[in-house]
Amino acid sequence: MLLGLLLKKAGITADLSEKEYNIDIKSITDDSRRIEKDSIFVAISGTKFDGHLFLSDVVEKGASVLVVEREIPRYPGVLLIKVEDTRIALANLAHSFYNFPAQNMICIAYTGTNGKTTGTYLVENILKKAFGEPIGRLGTIEYKLGDETIVAENTTPSPLLLARYFARMREKDIRYVVIEVSSHGLEQRRILGIPFKVGVFTNLTADHLDYHLNFNNYRESKWRLFSEYISRHSEGIAIFNLDDETGCEFSRRFKGKQLTFSLSKKADLNARDWKFSPNKTEFKVVLSDREVSIESSLVGLFNISNILGAFAVGLALDIPVEAIKEGVKALKGVPGRFEPINAGQPFFVVVDYSHTPDALKVTLENAKTFCKGRIIVVFGCGGNRDKTKRPLMGKVVGDASEVEYAILTNDNPRTEDPAKIALMAEEGLKSSKIKKYDVILDRREAIFNAIKYAKEGDLVLIAGKGHEDYQIVGETKFPFDDRIEARKSLEQLGWK
């Protein structure tokens, strides 16, 4: 695309000559390693790296245009464009370069601390049942572009990747896309250029405070989805969970069209008469004019909340109730979200992604709805992440009356000392009611010991990593999957 046309479409002004405006741009990037001839390099000031420090390198590699947000020396033969915010410029350039691929799609966004992944899986199944066509789904586990699946690197991809993925989905005639939107994605303007029609808020508990510094900043980053995207869509609809304090606040603040859901408060969608078993949940969705019986393979009270949110999305998109109901029933499970591991053993083994104090608390409450025996927990805390939640996680595990035995272990220590991470989490265990716990830093050994300890009717919860198939030690990712390790342990102990 010619530079002049690209800048015009992106809304970026630059003082260039006619010859310069007619440069043919082959690509755009913010990664100095991906520079090619006749490309635009956008210098982003990130949390780890500052693109402005790599300008000499990208010029040597053939960049034609540099987009920066501060004064820098000029490079002979290279165009320099200064903007106020390079993150905004990157998103606008990316979507302009691909001719605004999301423009005619119906986009649904999920944000919140917990429940985003399950919510997007539910909505995908509802949309499939309603329209019988490929759906786009982008989130923590994977990026699903209809029949194409890409392993996810971030919950919300960079704006360049988003624009590229939307262009691929346009080629596949995909009309509906549901996306998990993280607080980082909102704060860093990654979703700029996507016309979200529906936005869902699940809940908010302390997380990512290493990045946001305080809870208020974290909360306000989530609010941006509704104030900067949903409210500006001509048909925008916001959906809020009223069982969450922040959800109530957002509902009061939002001035546009909205739907609300709750397990306990008056809302547009409520639930009653729930029944749980180890592999099924049944309940009724209560609407203003009817009640709808729901059957789902997703187990537990928090999944009723997830289903209510997805049901509300279906209503917001005018999908028939029967299709919503069938879409919910069609989802058999979500990878690493309360995922059962069954080798014929007389007790339950469950792998779950819960890696925050609130998520762990909810997961334990979920487990006790059908577990008649003891609960054994394997958990850890990630390195180079919010340190304040480590003792809180230990406290949550230790104070859960159903937890008989806990094993504190490694969970992506990254560049921190695993023993020091464990010591911080152990403070919570020491101040709790728990009588029996061990610290076993070898996660494989921890999983084996937990399963070995279990007896008939017990439940072993392996928490923290869920769908992840790696362990990050230092800067290196090593293959490690809790689900595989659990199956190996069961086999070693005689169950196959």
C-alpha cells in the first residue's frame, strides 16, 4: 500500500513530499527482529523493551519509515513520523493496512478476572448452533479462525496480529468473532480498530497488580471496554454480572443499553433450582417472561454464572432461546477449566487454571458441591508476577474447611527463586486453619504425592496451570502439562 494512502486511512498526518507519499509499504511491525525492506517500524515504549532504542538496527535492516513518539536524530534516507502515542498509531496503521477487516463483523468482547475463557467457548457454541457457520474465537488458550487454530501467546494478541487474524477471518467469510480482552490489551490499546457490539463483564478480583500498581487502575482498565468501545457502537450492548461489586458499579455507570445477570440479585437473567453432579449441572434461567431449563456438562455454581453471561450474549444478538439452550448443552468442557482426569480411579482428579486467590476460592467451593470425601490441593504461585497474592492464595487453601491436605509447589517461577516464592505463599498456610501441608517444589512429585494420598470419594485439585503445557524456569519454557502428569501418576499407581 502506498504510504500516503496508508497514513490517510490511519488518520496520521505527516509533512512529506509527493515522492515520499508514493513509497510502497510492504509491511508494518513493532518488532525489530521482523524488519524487512520497505517496511514501517513503530517504536513502542513497552514494559520490557523500548523500541526507540533499536532504531539504528531497524534502519540497517531496511526500514523505510520510523514512527516514534519522542524526538530522535534523523537517519539519512529514512522517513520519520512523530505521533503522540505510538500504540494508537500501531493499531490504526495495522487495521488500515489490512483495509479494516473487522468493519463488517459482529464482535463480542469478554473482560474480567475470571470466566473469560469459558464464556467465549460457550458463546462460540451458541453462535454455531444459531447460524451453523464457522466462528472466530480469540483468547487465552488458542486463536480459532474458523477451521484454523493457532496456539495463543497472549490472551489478547497485539494489534498487528489482531488485524492480520481478522483479515484471515474475512477471507473465510466469518461474520461472528468473540474475544477475550485482558486488562493489558485494553491499557495498551491492542483492540483499537475493532467495532465491539457486545461487551461482557464477568467479575473483578485482585490480579496483575504488578503491572497496574493498584486495584483502582486495574478496575478502570476494564471499564475502558465499555466507555471507549461498547458505548461508541451504534448498537452497543453491555452485559454485567451483578454478583460482583465492580459489575454493579459498571452497570450504574454505563448509560447505554445493557443486560444484567445474577445468582442472587434482581437482574434481567437469574438462575434457580440448580442441581450438581460430578459431570453435569442442571438449572433454570429465569427471564422476565419465561423460564428456560438448562443442562450443561460444565460443573458448579461459577459455571452457572458463566452460562448466564453467555445466555445474555445470545439474547443481545436476538438468537432464539432454543439455539442458546442447545449451544450451552453442546459444550462438553473447556481445556484446563475444572477438567476431570479419569483413569477409572475411585476418586476425582481435576486440573484447573485457578491462579488467583478468588479463583482458587471459587474452585474449592465448586469442588465441595459434589465431593463427599476430602479435598487435596496442589498449588503454587508464578514468579515475576503480583507478589501480594501469594500469601492470600495460601490462606484461601488453608482456610477451606474441606481441604484435608495441601501441597505447595512450583508454578512458572520464571527468574525468581522458587523457594522464596513458596515461602511467601507458605505464610498464608501458616496463618490458616490447615493441619497438614507440605512444600514439594518438584511439581511432578507434588502431583504424584497428592494422587497417592487420595482415597475413595476424595478429590485432588491440581490448580494454577490448567491448559498450559509448559513450565517457565528462568527464561526457558520446558514441556510440562498437569493433565499428562496426573495421568502418568495414576498409571504408576495402578489405574489406566
